[in-house]
Amino acid sequence: MSDTTHAPAKAAPHRTPRAYLWLAGSLLLLALPFYLDRFWLQAGLFAMAAAIGAIGLNLLTGATGQLSMGHSFFLAVGAYGYCVFAGESGEENGRQLTGLGLPTWLAVVLAVLLAGAAGGLFSPIAGRLRGAYLGIATLALIFIGQHVLFNAGDLTGGFNGRDVPVLSLFGFDFDDTEVVIAAVPFGSSEKLWYAGLFALLVGGLFARGVLRGRPGRAMNAIRDHRIAAGVMGVPVARYRAAVFVLSSMYAGLAGVLIALIFQRTVPDYFGMILALEYLAMIVIGGLGTVAGAVVGAAFVALLPQLLTHYSDSLPLVADPGSGGVTPGEASRYLYGAAIVAVVLFLPGGLTRLSVPMVRRFSREKS
Amino acid sequence: MTDSEKTPGGASGGAAAGHPERTVGHTGEESHPPPPLTVTDVTVRFAGLTALDSVSFTVEPGSVHAVIGPNGAGKSTCFNVLSGVYRATSGSVRLGRTELTGLAPHRVAALGIARTFQNLALPPHATVADSMLLGRHRLTRAGFLATGLRLPSAAREAREHRARVGEIAEFVGLAGDLDRPAGALPYGKQKLVELGRALCMEPTVLLLDEPVAGMTADERRRTAAVVAGVREGLGISIVLVEHDMGVVMRLADAVTVLDFGRRIAGGTPAQVQSDPAVVRAYLGESPQSAETAANEEATP
Amino acid sequence: MTTFVELLLGGLSMGSVYALIALGFVVIFKATEVVNFAHASLLLAGGYVTAVLHDDIGFWPALGVGIAGAAVVGSAVEYTVMRRYRGADHSVLAIVTIGVDILLTTELTRRIGTDVLALGDPWGDKLLTVGDITIAQTRVAAFVAAALLITVFLLAFRYTTWGVSMRAAAENPQTAALMGVRLGRVSLSAWAVAGSLAAVAALFLTVFPTPGLERATSLAALKAFPAAILGGLDSTTGALAGGLIVGVTESFATGYQSDLTFLGRGFGDLAPYLVMVAVLLIRPAGLFGTKELARV
Amino acid sequence: MAALEVRALSVGYGPVRALHEVSLDVPPGGITAVLGGNGAGKSTLLRAISRTLGFHRGTAGGGTVHFDGRPLDGLGAAGVVAAGVVQVPEGRQVFARMTVADNLRAGALGARGGRKRYAASLAEVHELFPVLADRAGQRAGLLSGGEQQMLALARGLMARPRLLLLDEPSLGLAPLVAARIGETIRRINDTGTSVLLVEQNASMALRLASRAYVLEVGEVTLEGDAAELAASDEVRRRYLGVVDETAAEDADRAQESAPVLRRWTA
Amino acid sequence: TEGDGKGEDAGGVKTGQGVSDKTISLGVLTDMTGVYASLGKSVTQAQQLWADQTNKAGGICGRTIELTVRDHGYDPQKAVAAYTELEPDVLGFVQFIGSPFVAAVEKRIDGQDKGLVLPQAWSANLLGSPYVRVVGATYDIETINAIDYLLGNERIAKGDKIGHVYFEGDYGENALVGSEYAAEQAGLTIVEQKIKPTDNDMSAQVAALKKAGVKAIVISAGPRQAASLVGVAAAGGFNVPVVGNNSAFAPQLLATAAGPALMKDYYIASSTLPIGSDEAAPKKLATEYAAAYPDDGLDNGVVSGYTAASLYGEVLKKACESKDLTREGVDKALLGLDAFSTGFGITHDFSDPAAPSTRESVIMKPDSKVPGGLKVVQEARVAEPAEGFTFGG
Ligand SMILES: Nc1ncnc2c1ncn2[C@@H]1O[C@H](COP(=O)(O)OP(=O)(O)OP(=O)(O)O)[C@@H](O)[C@H]1O
Ligand SMILES: Nc1ncnc2c1ncn2[C@@H]1O[C@H](COP(=O)(O)OP(=O)(O)OP(=O)(O)O)[C@@H](O)[C@H]1O
Ligand SMILES: [Mg+2]
Ligand SMILES: [Mg+2]
């Protein structure tokens, strides 16, 4: 977060080339649905959802230093919250399900708020704990979450989850009924793509603003030296709680998006592995920055997909059954190796690739 | 109370800060002086030992009040109580009429009490500018929404306060280092960053814990000048903990001496320095002490 | 009543296995302040070596080799990977161990394949019966082993400089180095020890009443997380206490499941975590862990 | 031949150049003082000798360091300690979460000799700093600043080094104690330990040392016999804080020109 | 090229996704690196074997069968992604492990995709869709049959308590539905013990059931849990019969400490003959599989995998006869299939999507001597409570 310190004027010089990159990037992203097939769009959507969640986690863990291994719990709250708020009560394969049948846009908002509230409820506990202790304590959330998901059947649909009501904004449905745009049939993935992109953009910019502004500095201060932060006038407890709420809200939003992609909530999904993957994202991308979260999310969410997709053509894999390394295993190896390697060769995360030159810039300036 | 007898204006120690009348002018009309800081019968106990034992003293508005004493006498503990890091076992601290005892650190800070730390408390990777901007926290308002939505108000605020940080950095002599991570600075400079960060809080009372430790003689002189300049320019009260008697002599209007948590002496620097108890407990029989030693060197 | 006692004993004995795993976490945490997610795979490694060897060279030698093997794997991980990250943030290191775990687990599960491997232990399914209370001999063995090992470590930490070097290295590597601590060796030894502890734990995790070693065995390592935490991540005694508490909690939560239905069924896995959170609320650094300082 | 020989040592922290072609000697059984302002490179020098630059992302850009004719360049930090060179780092750096007693044990890790030797050293440092004996069970992080400094020093002594590198040992110590530190340094020096002393309390440093060097922005600007240096104007003004007339004037001028901070209004 | 060759081929056979002039490609969504790896491996290899055999025999409808395998390692995201990836290029799926994931994509299958999917799971929740078809009796019915077996052999009687140890999730909970139904029919009481796939030590459960004084135990969990349960019970002198669903056994267990106990008083209910049976079909499969995969053991995964595959083959043949290899054609063909048997002891009827393809179960008993470790103790039959039972009804 070194470049946070330059007055806008100072930052100006190395903004222009970036601006072009941004422009090109966004155009590409907007165009993709016209070229990619559903598989890739879905992969991209998962990545976007992951990115939103990871931004939240990075606010909490990267910037404020509250290690959380329970992020997937808040994703679950978001996902199921949406289903309950938007879904109708009624019979769903042999189960009586409760739903409020609210308009979906409202359900999204409420789901996000609900996740935030969940975070707020946990923050008093979090407030007492530090480091690894907090981390493992948050693990408890996941187990609680799983337990509830499986046992509160009439809300969650139990083990086989429940259908996710189709999102509809201003009468436009994000479902699979095909709309043909520029000779390209738009299914749910294509439509959701833009929704996801929008959510990510807004979420990203917001978090970036927070991190680079006054709250961000306070958060970092809390991470680096709690007592000093207090003495400098930062209400530590309040901030820690606030950040917990905010990050949970991001998780909630990510959860909603994931639910919409899945079209059905799957309890097994919101487990410990997922939580650890989120942690991996922010570490791989870079702790404490939005860019870090996004890059890391893309890496962690897309790599396995790529690997499985091309698993047949991976080096030295044998076809299933013939005893050798199966494609699945091969992709696991590469995934594990990638995590180790990235962190090894890019301490500080993938985003550090660009930062040094930015730094040098600012040096010359001052 | 001996220390309350003398007004900061006429402070003999104030001479070092230069022209008395100007000092008066400052603490006088130009601005209402900060309220006095009164410490009464403060006791702090930790498992097994009493770090402060019913200590009382008053920091007169706009004066420099030195607290000295042997290692482990309770000076930093005293600061920790003043800044709300420790809660006094008994006794009270008041700023004017407001009671400080039991307030959380950030509430104390909100009242305009700033401090530096004896063992540096700077995030090593954050830049100097960031650390100093943190000092502005209590003076700024932009919250999550404002910064997240990039409201113009937040931007304006940021701009103004960066400017002020620049001024303060200039003043303490860190203008060149604003963009460097604090951890990369030499020890002495880090001390200055702490001072700057505290000044960024625009305090009414400034608590300095060993501000010149780890500096060469003329760096000490410069820092002392900075502190004097602060008092002169802002007319705020300063509580100073320092083992360098030279600096204490030069800056302090009044001195309180602690030993084993008890207040064993108080008064003007001159009175204190000649106080046998102080000499026994702290300065040592030999006439020299850190700084005066130098003069003695000069005249063999 | 007998059910109560049986559940209690069962819990204690299972708990002592958790304690062994937790101790593995503790040792590495003491030395590096890293939460080691690769511990599960070390466990698998130790068990695997023992399992494949016991037919040819007999159980005890096989166990010996297994312990050594796991130690070697552990050291290898430290030497080839962890060492490169010295000074990195702890959460970063934790993630690295996740990567390592994925690698090791994949390799081992590939070797184990779909088999369920017996470790050829001498106890089989024999029971120890006192009055009308019965308990598997393997579990008695587990309890004894855990007690022994943990005592050994307590002594080691008290009477050798190993413990001091570890804590120094963990708290402030640079200054530790200035004191002559060989950081490399310290963390290497920690990983080696953790490995061998994992191997022992693996043995008791896979003998009766559990069918044997197979790919999912390593999942049991998760149970040791709450154990290590509620005992105090940097405390040997804590590992023991934590392990036992988790074991007993789990055992009771399962055994009295039908009386606890209002909590929903399958409560057994959750209970330890709830206990952990409760303990942490009262003692934020676990029962025996070192509290963090509040002094400036 | 000198106990410690530093030749043409250059060090940089990434782009920042901290030391340039620095050479200095510590005579066997002698005390050498190094003076210098903030950022002069004193700590860097000691880090280079104790091979702990790596921890600060610093790199030795050339030059050699020999101790008793043995090159230290190849060794790791622990190796240097094993060779008998021990540094007391700047800024205390006690192991905050460990007890005072354990800190002292940690200090003895690098020491040769068994329990007896250990007990002896312990007795010595306790006698030197009684507070450490009283607080043996307290966690170091809770000690007062000065007490921590004493602990840091004591911890260094526990190693019974043959060459002791001190980085501002009197930092934050009460005058009385500071003076005692002086005597202590002389005492251990008498028992045959050579000392390289970085100290801002120049008067004390020069009184103790036989040789002295002045570092400025990474280069040795003055060197020679401690007494001579103590007499030189430059040193007197900048490090001994002696204010003779001219100095006094420009000091005052400094006062005048010293920027005055105006009150903040907003 | 291959894939959406919508239209007709020379022989006037209508084709759609996944069918080209040369090939018919089928998807395999399996788990060979996750919790169901052992099942996934056997099933997949068996189906690979079937494909090879079929192609050697000239393929189907003049086309060779192509299996595209995706290993999702029991990760929901990967599973759904894999389905999305393969769906456009395949005719249907001969295997889809992990019924939560099947459930996750069911909307799409029923909605627009309409490809025939044969999940390797027997949960009644999967019934009802014309495209997702369970091959064999569902867990609930299987459990009813199992309990009926105990009743039939007077191992338990009216008024007894029986324990049911079951997995959290569709498998266990669907089985529980069955046992509760059976209990209510026969005047038994069920003592529930819910467990998770990570629990490997059944001591506590056994202790609890012992305390409750159950006369028999039903286990709807994995092989490990079954072995532990049986082992602990036997060792503790708690001698009650234990019956399990088809997924609650793996031959590897017979080599473990629990082996003897398993062979003593443990029974498995399943909708196929064991691979070790000396009927013609199982024998043939056993030898051929052993030949193809010498270093992999035989288990029931092989049988069910092979059965599913041959069913698909059968359906393709019928679809070919009626000159329609599109997904619709295939689905229609299946609905017309009311008496399908591959010589594994059970005839399946696929005419009613809402009903399981059979209500019969074979009861088997572990035996280390036979390949696959299971021998039949009761031929396929329907317990009469199972006749009337309908899920969710
Ligand atoms: N949190 C604490 N727990 C236990 N003892 C403490 C704590 N804080 C301070 N002490 C003890 O109280 C005494 C006073 O400490 P303090 O830091 O105030 O001394 P000081 O006057 O600042 O000394 P120095 O000049 O060395 O900084 C010391 O002996 C210290 O060990
Ligand atoms: N970790 C670091 N990264 C980058 N630059 C550094 C680092 N440490 C020191 N420096 C730079 O190296 C130079 C020498 O620093 P050093 O700490 O050696 O000075 P010093 O003489 O010890 O000062 P002091 O007396 O204040 O301790 C300074 O310019 C400092 O900014
Ligand atoms: Mg102090
Ligand atoms: Mg220094």
C-alpha cells in the first residue's frame, strides 16, 4: 500500500498508461460473453464471486490482521439467506421449505445485510482473540454452519440444498431462457456475467477507497500495533467489529452470486476447504490490497478449472484406470506446486510483480 | 506545590526557547491556553509490585513538565496511565475538569492528549507519511462510506491534512523521508517520526517519552529546539520523560522526580538537580551526568 | 453408568491420540509460529511406511522406520520449502503448508489407492476388561504412549536449551541468531519431531477400532486443531489437556446423541469446537498458552 | 595484528547505500569507539560484522571482515557467535514473551562451557543488575525500557564473548546506571574481551576507548587515538555538545532559523 | 466436429449432441481423488471396460463409444463446472458420482439439457426426473429389504429396538426413511446414530446402542464405519446382527482386524449379484475385469458401473432401432425398457421415472474366499412392506 501516500498530483504521471490498460481490460471483459462458451463463462463467474469474497477477507485478514478461516460460513449465510428471502414456501423434493418470496433484488440486499449481521454477532468473540487463535476459532463457524445447513432442513433444504430463485432486476430475468443478442444466445451465465462484473467493480472500488483512505490507515495501524493505534485515537474494538461486518457483507454478496451460478445451494460446498482457498487467494495475490484479492482469486479459482479442463493433455498422465497418474491427480500436483511456487518466488503476492516499478516512480518523485 | 508557583511565561528554562515575552504572548492572548493536567494520588499495581505509589503533580498550562527518575521508577507507567493504556488502581487524572481515569485510549486521544513511545511503536513497513497521517485520525471524519464512495468531502479532507503533515514533517526535519518505510530509517530518525506523529494529533498536551534517546549531541540540541519550538508555537503543555539532564535542564519549567513509583522531589530544574535525594537516587554523587559530563570533558 | 465410564475412557483414549497430533502442531508452532496444515500428510506418510513394511520386517521395526520416515519427510519439507520463507508473514507460511499438504496427500493417496492397509499391530482387537468396563488395548497403548511422549517433551523443554532456542527463534529470529541459535537446525528439528509424532499418532489412528490406514485417515488431523488451540498453541501440557478434552467431549456428544437431539443429530464433530470457543472466551490464549503482552 | 579487522567494507540496502569502503580495527583486548549521527551507518556496520544484514534485506557490497585473522564473511550469524563475536543489538530486542531468566538462558546459548560457567555468568550479571534477579520470573516485555536495556546487555554478557559489539548500550539508561555501564565495559575489557562500542554518549565512549572512528553518511571521516579525537573541534561540537562561542552563535542561529510550527486552523 | 451434428446420417438415424457419424460420446463425472475415490475408480474402470468391449464388438449403431472422463474429486464447484463443460459435447452421462451435484444440475437437465444421466447413487431424492435415472433399488427400499431379512430369519421380532447408524446426507437419511417405515410396519423402534464420513471410530456409537439395548444394527455408511462398528461390537461381546446398504462394504476390509467379525454376522443388501457369484454374467465380468486391470481388486463398484454402462448400451441400441439417437430418442427408448437384465440377478423396469427400477434386493454376506468378498445368502426378492412403500408418500 505504498502508493497510498502520494498526493493525487504525485500519482498522476504513472496513471495514464494504467488508464489505457484499464480501458482495454474492461472492454475485453465486456466482450467476452460474445465469444466464450458457458463453461468458461461459469469459470469466470466463479472467479468473480471468489474475488468479491476475497476482497472482503483481505479487508479483514490482510488489512486489519484478523485471521479468518471461517469465511465460507458467511458465504453460506449470503447464499442461503438469498434463497430464503427470495424463495417461495412450499414442497421441494419431499421437503417442506420456508421462504419469504420477496422480490429478488431486495433479497440480495437483505442477504448481504444478514451476512453482515452474522459477522457483527461473531465480532465480540473475534475481538478477544488474536492470530492463530482467532483463525482456528473461526473454523468453529464452519462446523456450526455445516451443522445448521444439514439440520435446519426447512430453511436450508438439508443435504440436497434448495433451488435458487432466479435473479430478476427491473423485470429482466437472469435465467436460462435464451435471449439472442447480436446473434449470440444469452443464457443465465451470459446474463449473470454482467451482473457479476458490476458487483465486482463496485465492491472493488469501494474497498479500494476504504483501504486507501482514513479507515484503511486505521485498520493497518490496528494490525501493526494495536495499543499505538488506540493511543492515536482509533477506537480499536469498534473498528475491528466494523471491519468484521464489512468483510462478512462482501462474503455474503459473493455467496449470493455463487448461489445464482450454481442455481442450487450445495451445503458441502461451504466447507473448510473453501475457507482455506480464500485464505490462499489473498496470500497468493497479496495481503491487504484489492488488486491482490482479485488476482489471487482469479488464480485460485481458475487454475483448477484449467487444469481439469486440459487434464487429458497434461504431461505424463495416464488415462483413468491404467494405474499411472490420473488427470485428476496431475492437476492436484500442479495446483499444490503452484501455491508453493507463487508464494516462494513472489513473496508479497502476485501483485508485487507490478509494485516495484510504481515504488521507483514515487522515489524519483520525492 | 512548588511547580505551580511559577508561570511558564517567566520560566527560567523557557529562556532556552528564546524570548519570554513572545512565549507569554503565545500562551496568552493569541489563544486560550490548554487546561492544566492534574495527577492526584495515582497508584498502579501489577502482580507483586507497585509501579506508581500515590503520585501527584500538576502540569501547568503551556509549560514543559519533566518527569525523571531511575529506570523502573514508573515514568512510562505514568504515561500509560495518562494516555489510558493502563487503568490506575486508584487515584485520578484530570484535564481541566474532565476526568481521564478509566477512559479508553482513543477517548483520551480525543481530548487532545498525544504521546510518543519509549520503545518505538511504528509499523516498520508503513511509510512515514502514513504513520503521521494516522496521527490525524481524531481530526478527520471520513468513514467507511465516505472513503468507499469517494465522496468529495473525503478527498478534500485528505488533501488538507496531507498538506499539514507536510508542514509538520518539515518542522521536525523529516521532509525528505515521507515516502520511506519507517523501518528503513535509522533509530534516531524513527524517534523523530514518533514525535511528528504525536504532533499530527494537534495535541493540547504532549507526552514525550525519551525523545532524544539515541541521538548525537547536536541532534539532541536540534530536537530540543524542535520541542521548544512546539511549546513556543503552539503554546501546548508538554510532559517530558528524559534521562538526558542537559535536555531536561534546557527545556523544563518544572520537574517531578520519581523513584520506585514514589514522588521523591519536585520543583525547578535547578532545585531538583541540587536535591540530595535526587542525586543519591538518580544523578549519582559525581557532579557529572550525561550532558554536563560533556562540559566537564571540555574543561579538563 | 457403565456406558458413562466406557464413553469417558473411550474419549480419554481417543483424546490421547488427538493429543499426540496436537503436540505435533505445538512443536512446530513453538519453533516457527506457523500453523502447520501439512501435519495431516505427515501423518499419512508415517502410517503408510509402517503399513507397507510390517509384513516383511515385522511390526516394531516397521513402526521404527515409519517414525523415521515421517521425520525425514518433515525435515525434507522444512529444508526444501519452509526454509526459503524465513521472515515471511505467518499466515503466508500457513498457506505454503497447505500447498505442501496438497502435494504430499495427493502422492500418498495415489500410492494407497483404494486399499485399507493394516499396520499389523500386536494388539489386534483385544480388549482390556475391568469389571464390566471394556476398552480396546490399542487405546490403552495410545494413552500410555501419549503420556510418555508428552512427559519426555516437557522434560526436554525444561532441561535442554532446545525449548529456549525454539521460542527465541520463533519470537525474534534475528536476535536469536545473534545469540548463536542456528535457525535452520531449530526449525529442521521441529519438523522432524513433528513428523515422528505424526507417525506415532497415525499408528493409533489406524489400529482397531478403526479399520486401517486409507486415504481419508488424514482427515482425523482436523480434530487436533481445537485440541491444540484450547490447550494453548505453544504449550505441551496444553496439547495433552486439549486432546483429552476434545476426545471426551466428542465421545459424550456422540454417546448421548439421542438425549441431545434438540441440538440436531451428528453433533459429535461440532461439540469440540463449541467447547474450544467457550474456553477461548475465558482464556483467549488457551488453557496453558502464553498470554500476549500489553505493554508499551 | 588487530583482533577485528574491517577492510573496505561497503553495504547497501537495495538502492540505499549505507556504508562505503569502511575500514577499522579493534586491537586485541582494546576498546574501539564508533561515533556518528543518525543514519551514519553504525548499526549497519555492526550488522555486517555479525552477519545479520540479511534480516534487513541488506547486502555487503565488498570488503572483508577478519577476526583473529579468520574471515567472518563466509559464516552465518550463529557461526560468528561461535567464533566468539557477540552483538548487543540496537533497541533492546529482548524476547518479550519469554521470562527474564529464559532471556538470559538464551544469551548463554552461544557460550562455551557447562553449567558451572553458566551459573558464574548468571551470578555476575545479577550482581551487575540486581533488578534482573528480582524479576527473573517476569516476562521481559513487561520490563521498563531501561530494565530491558539492562537485560539486553546482560544477555550479551552471558555469552562470554571474545569480541563484544555494543550498539548504544546506554540507550535510555539513567545517568547513574549509564556510568555503571561504563565501568562494566572497562571491567570485561580488563578480563580480555575486546569491545567495539557504538555510543551516542560520546564523552563516555571516548573516555573508555583507545581508538575511535567517526562515521558520516557511511564513510569514515575521522579516525585515530580516542583522546586526540576528543580534543578535535569537530568532535567536541558535534558529539560532545560542547558549545564554545562560535558554536554557540551558530547554534543560536540554528535556533532562529529553526522553523516555528504555526497553529493548525481548520 | 463431433457434437452438435444435428440432423440425420446416411442410415436415416437422427442425431444430436454428442453423436457424430463415427462416434457416440458419453460423459463420465467421477471422483477418483476425493472421498468416493475407491467407488469412482472401480465404476469408471468397469465402464471403460464395457466401452472397449462394445467397440471391439463393432460399436453401437455403427459408431464407436467414447467416454470422456472428468474427475471432480468430490468438489461441488468442479463437478458443476465439469458438467457444464461436457454437456454440450456428449449424448449423456453413464456416471455421475455425488448426488448433491446431480441435484445441483438437475434443474438444467430437466429444463433444457435433457440428456440421460445415470448417477452412481441410490437416493430416492433422485427419482421423478425422466432423465436422471437410478439403476436399482433406492436406499430406503434396500433398507426395508435388509430389515425384512432379519425379521424373516427371526433375528429380531416385534417390539425390538434396532439401531441405525447412518451418514449425514442423502444416502444415510434416505436409508433412515426406509428403516423408519419398516420399523413402523413391523412394530420395531429405531435408535438413531447420525455420523459424518470423517468418523472412523464407532466405539461411542456402539456404546450408545448397547446402552439402548438394540437387538440389531442397520448401517448406512461407508465401508470403514461398517468395519469399525462390526469390529467394536464383536470385540465387546455385543453380538447382534448388522446389516448394511450396498455402499457399506469393501472387500479390502476383510484383510483388516475387523475381518473375522465381518464374516461372522454382517449382511449387505444390494440390487445386483456380487461379483463373486458363480452365475455366468458375474463370472465373465470378474475374469474380464481382472484381465484388464490386474492390479485392482474386484468390488461391487465394478458390477454397478458395468450394469449402468450396459444399460446405456441397451438403450442406445433401442434408440438406434427406432432411428433416433438424439437425447429425446434415448430418453424415449429408456422409457420403453421395462424388463432389462444383464444377468446380475435382477430385472429392471424403467417405464416409470417416479419409481425405482426395481424393488428387489439380494442379501449377501462377507466371505474372504470368494472374489469381491461377498457371497449370496438370499436371492433377489422384495420384502412385502417394500412393495407398498413410496418415497415421500
Ligand atoms: N504491564 C506490566 N506488568 C508488570 N510490571 C510492569 C508492567 N508495566 C511496567 N511494569 C513494571 O513497573 C516498573 C515501572 O516501569 P516503567 O516503564 O514505568 O519504568 P520507567 O520509569 O519508564 O523506567 P525507564 O526509565 O527504564 O523507562 C518496572 O519495574 C516494570 O517492570
Ligand atoms: N532495513 C533498512 N532498509 C533500508 N535502508 C536502511 C535499513 N536500515 C538502515 N537503512 C539506512 O542505512 C543507513 C544507515 O542506517 P543505520 O541504522 O546503520 O544508522 P545508524 O548509524 O545506526 O543510526 P542511529 O544512530 O540512528 O542508529 C541509513 O540511511 C538508513 O536509512
Ligand atoms: Mg520508560
Ligand atoms: Mg543504529
